[in-house]
Amino acid sequence: MLSHEWSHTAGMRSWFIGAVVFVSAAAVLVLEIIAGRILAPYVGVSLQTFTGIIGTVLAAIALGAWAGGRLADSNDPTKLLGPVLIGGGLLAVISPALVTVVGAGASGEDPGTIVILAFVGFFAPAAVLSMVTPIAGKLLINSLDSAGSVVGNLSAIGTSGALFGTFVTGFILIASVPSRPITWVVGAVLILFGAFAAFEKSRHLIIPGIVAAIGVFIVSGAIAAPCDYETAYSCVRIATDPERETARVLVLDTFVNSYVDLDDPGYLSLRYALVTDAVVQTVAPVGPLDIAFVGGGGYTLPRMYQATRGGTSTVLELDPTLEDISVDHLGLEPGPWLTTRVGDARLTIRDLDDGSFDIVVGDAFSGRSVPWHLTTVEFLTDVRDKLNDSGFYVMNTIDHPPTRFARGELATITEVFPHVAVVAPQAYLDLERGGNFILVGSLQPIDADSIEALVPDGEIVLVGNAARAWFGDAKPLTDDFAPVDQLISRP
């Protein structure tokens, strides 16, 4: 039975205990949000990634709350708070390094790999930090008459800390600071709070804790991050093609995003780029082009069309750092011909003049998936409005058997454009293998034979009724229902 009076707060003021609950809850949410960036180089960025992270952290919170309550009931809580905070801080600091070590040999986009990496990096710190609130409750409950108020206050303080951690991380930190330093600062703050909390009853642990912290910081810093650049949205790596000295490969998270030749902007290597250009050459064979690109990446196609055709390129790019990287490392030379509009393409496309573009190219990806809100009838209606009377939309997608997303997206394009086509190898169209599908929506008829004469060997072009037969009974995607991450299949 609970005793009626406790005096655990002796030597530890209630305001400090409240601050500890706030900080520990904030730290858990900071780590949960940062986990998406830290795991991205190994598992990509998708709904599955965040589902795995959120589920793992929630399980850790549940276990930590249970364990913290049990420990507080069987031990002097004044001796627990400091060690728990120090332990949580140490685990926060080492979390990115653990993911890097394990992720190098366990990468993949399947749910099992996502949960494993989330568990390795973030289960332990979230569980340990979630022990703080029940320990704090034991410290603050001095009377059964006030137990409800204490529990309610701690819940409110913890929730406020979680909100603070969520907003500051999502709106400020990720956009301005690499993920590892964020975990280091979080760990340092927790360790400092822990040292203060341990001073009264567990001061013998302070020196060992500081020594351990120094060691953990050294180890974490010594394990190299997998990124050349970490932007707010991607882990960016730049590689040189060993078979083409002047070529650079832009890798975002887990997949190749762009391939450029520094000396030859007209050189295209990736299959999707070659097929896209074949469509462009067929529908608009001569003269300058005014093109809008949904997604910039390494600016391969804008750079190529400026060198070979002239005209203008308007790039709708969510990540402002990618243009800087393209200028510094990928041979992009900005000028009056190029306009980059930074922001979500669903919003920035509305700022473009209606009827002002010959072509809109859809090449935006989050991991291997096209962001769902850039796949719907409503978005494609905005795209169509920006095209002139002979304009067309060409979209790069990635899918694998049973190819539900690619077929659903072609059904969506059919809702908006009178003429449609799909270009892919026969094995892709037969649902035997998968990869990049190029989907086309046009305001003018599409000449399949002319496209097939220009695409790489083995590419098949289906237009009109043949394209409609290919997507069959697939339903168009709308803002009300566009489960892209569930429809897309991965190899």
C-alpha cells in the first residue's frame, strides 16, 4: 500500500524535476524525428520508414515507462534520476554510429530491415529516457490527496516537451544542422542534467559518467557519416564513374538520382533520361523549348536541353541545397535560362503562368516513390493548365511487379490528358520485371513508331487503346485516395 507521506524531493526542487521531465520528453521526440534522416542512407525515405521508426519508439516508450515505475517502487528514486539521464544521454550520442555500423551490412527497404535499424539506433535511448517520468512522479507525490494533480502535471509537462522537440527539430534543426551534431547536443544536455541530478545522492557516478561520455563522443565522431552532404531531405553522395572519368553520379539516400558528364552536357547515361529525351525529340523535334521540371536532382536534363536546344528551364525543387551541389560539383552553370523555384511542387506549380510551357517533366522522388500528392488527378490538372496547346507531360516512375502504382498512375494521366503512352521494356510491361516506366500525357496525338525509333533497343511504346489495356482496371489516384507507398512494389 502507498504510504501517505513521502519526502523524496529533499535536496531536489520540484521545478528541476519538472525541467527534467520536459527535457527527456523533448529528447525522445528529437531522436524520433532525427531517426528518419539517420536511417535514410540505408532504408530510404518512405511511409514504411516512418512507420517502422514510430512503432519502434512507441514500443520503447511503453517499456521504459513500465520499467521506470518498477524501479522507482523498489529503489530510492533520488538515486535513479541522475544515472538514467546520463545513460539516456550516452545512448543518444552513440545512436548514429550504431546505425552506421549495422546499416552498412543490413541495408534494404523492407519493413524488417527498417525495424532492425530503428531498434539498433533508437530503442534503447527512447526506453531509458521514458523511465524519467515515473521516477519523477515517485519523487513528487508527497500525498495521496495530490497524486492525481502530480500525474496530470507531469503528463502535461512531458507532452509540452514532446511538442517542443517535435516543432524545433522538424521546423528548425533538420533544415540547418546535420543530424549527428543534433544527437550530440541532445546527449550533452541530458548528461549535464543527469550530473546535476546525481550530485546529491549518486555523486560517485559523476566522474565515471563524464569519462564514459568522453569515450562515447570520441567513438561516435570517429565513425564516419555516410554522406558527403546532408541536406534537410537527403543524404547526398557524389561518385565518379570509374569507366568515364568526367562523369559524376549523384546518389540520394539509397539510389542513383542523376548522372552527368562534366565535359559533355548532352551525354545521357541513365535509361529513363534517354527515353524521356526520345519522347521530347518526337513530340517537339526542333527549336528551343520552355520546360518545367518537377524535381531538379542533379539538373541533368535542364543542363542538357540548354546546351542542345536552348530555351528556358523552370525547376520546381523542394531541396534548395541540390542546386548548390549541382553548381559546385555537377557542372551546372546558372543563367537567365534557368529558374529554380524552391518549395513543394504542389504549391509552386500554381505560381507558373498558364499555357507557358512546351513540356512538363515529372521527376520528383522521395526514396523510390513519387510523393503521393504529385501523382493525383488534381495535381495533373494543374500540370495540364501550364502547358500550351501542343504541350505534353512526361513522367518518370519506378515500380515492380505487380506494378500497381505505374498502372494506376497511367490511369490517372488518362483522366486528365486525351492522349497517353507508356514506354518500358517488354518484360516490364508483361509484369515479369520492373524498373523505370516513362508515362506520357499529351494534348496532341502521340506517334509510337517515331518514339520507338529513338529509344534504346528493347523499349516498347504503348499508346492509346494499347496503353489503356495495359493499365486495365487500375483506378485513378486522387487527393482523397493515393496510397502510393502501398501500391508501389520494390525489388
